[in-house]
Amino acid sequence: MVTQEKRPEAEVEPVEQIVEALWRVRLRLAWSGFKRNWKLFAENKIGLMGLGIIIFFVLLALAYPVMRTWGPWQDGTIYDPVIGYDAPVEDFEIVETEAEVLDPDTQMDAFTAQLWCFGAVAGDTCSIPLQPAPPGNGHILGTDPLGRDIASQLTFSTRAAFMLGLIAALVTVVVATTVGSIAAFYGGWIDSFFMRLADLVLLMPLIPILIVMSGLWEVTLPRLGVLIGILSGFGGTAIVLKSQALSVKVKPFIDAARVSGGSNMHLIFKHIVPNVLPLSFLYMMFTVTEAVSLEAVLSFFGLLNVNMSWGLMLQTAQTQGYLRTGLEFWWLLIPAGVAVTLLAAGFFFVGRAMDEVVNPRLRSR
């Protein structure tokens, strides 16, 4: 009787060791590529400035729950960005007639006092809520015309801006990368269909389209992010990524994968898409910039169903008549306006720096 000898473990272990070694090699290559790309990115001062701006707004977004839970904003009736109210009070001494008013900042005649304190007579004190209140008295950026804290609104809206930008960017990357890769791989009528669709999207102005959609349907931040992502993904971004996919399609490893029996879907999603993704992430940054700006525009026009955002802060100042007062009520305009500008600029600067990392021609320069 012939007995089959058991294979020693030494013959099995090398396979596991090879698999583990492959993962280590891949990690080392990934880490080496990251360090090389980071070195190229760090040489661009504008990119570092943009990254610093983004990190600042990330910290600003994280500051809101910290301030509301453990910080000085725990009183929800005052520092809630939507329903909060805390208008400082100005006290006026009531005098008999207007001729007796010696100091308009501290005195008020009895006739005028009836508009604010009904039944008050000379000698009484009339307390008038001051709103919008300037910075101070527990509100580092003052209050808006409704008595709500500007700093609380600013930090609360930062999270909404990041959520909108992230949704729009991810949808854009998925749609544009898929459309561009499929159009480049198949060509023919499929390529013609997607490229004519991209031309049609580019011909249509984006803001009027979103305004019309906002008038027809209820548009929330997630829906707006999806809309921006779809329109951007089927537009110019798809054309650029299709050009990149065409250069990948003619590479020798694509032919090798096809000869080895790889299906069309395997070639597209395992070989073409991964090589297009670096350029996709570059345009992802530009999509965030566009999304933040569009949200501010739609909120300013009152067409976006959102509790609070930077655009809604500007819209509140406009509807209350403070938009044409110059810098007298600067805290109603500058914080929100600067926030929109800086965050959009931050992602744009990072995108410009990433362009030098992704684009070999700029990299060699």
C-alpha cells in the first residue's frame, strides 16, 4: 500500500509569504509615489496656501459642535444659528419734548418713545433692542437683523459647504470618469453620443438651469450637489477625461490584457479608469469651487431649501435692506462673503498645484 506523503508546511508558507511580500511592495510603491508627489506639490506655494485655507475651514467646521457642546455657545436659545435670538438693549431716558433731548444716544422725547415703549412718560427709561448688533457683548462677529449670532451661523454653514462640495465632486468624478472611459474605449456612435451630449451641456448656462430647476422642484443641498455633479460630469470634464482615456487605450498593457482574455468591462474599469483617476481628482477640486459659488448664488436668490448657509446670510442682509449701506454694517456682509471667496479659492489653488503633479509637461517644467 502506497501512502501519500503529507506535503511539508515549508511548501505552503512561501505562497503566503509571496502574497504578503506583494502587499508590502505595493505599500512601499504607494508611499514612495505619495512622497514624490507631495514634494512636487510642496514646491508650489499657491497650492500650500490653498491647502492651508482648506485646513482652516475644516477646523472652523469642527469648531461649531465643540463650541455648542463644551464651549460658550451651549445656550441654544442664543447661539442657535437658525432660531437663536440675543439682541443687546440700549437704554434711553425719556424727556418731555424733542427740544429737551441733549444727547440723542442716551435720551428720547416722549412722542418718539411711544413707538418703542407704549405708555412710557417723561422720566421713564425706554429699552430698545439693538439689532443688528456690532461685534461685542458675547458676539464676536455681532448679530444679524434677526438677532442671531453671526459667528455661529458662519461656523455652522461651513459644514454645509463641505457637504455640498463633497457630493458634487464625487458625483462628477464617477460620471465623468465612466463616461470618458467608455466613450474613448468603444468610439463610434457611443463616443459621438456622449460628446454631443457634453457639447449640449456646455452650451446651456448652468446658473439659469439651476434657477429653473429650483423653481420647479424643491432643491436641498444633497440634491443640488447631485445636480451640479451630473451637469459637470456630462459636460467639459467628460471631454477632458475622454482625451486622457484615449492616450491610455493605446498603451501596450491594454493589448496585453485583451490578449490574455480580459473582457471589455475588465479593460475599462481595471486598466483605463485607474489611469484616468488622477486627472479626475484634479477636476474634483475645481468642482468643489463651482459648487460653493453656485450654492451662494441660489441661496442669495432664496431658491435653495436650506436652514443656514453663507449665501442665506447674505440674502438676509439684502432682504432687510443692509446690502446698500456700505461698510456701516460690515459684519453682515464681509464674514460670509469672505468665507465663500476663500473656500472656493482654496480648492482652486490646490487644483492648480495638483495640475503640476498630474500633468507631466508642467511637472518637467
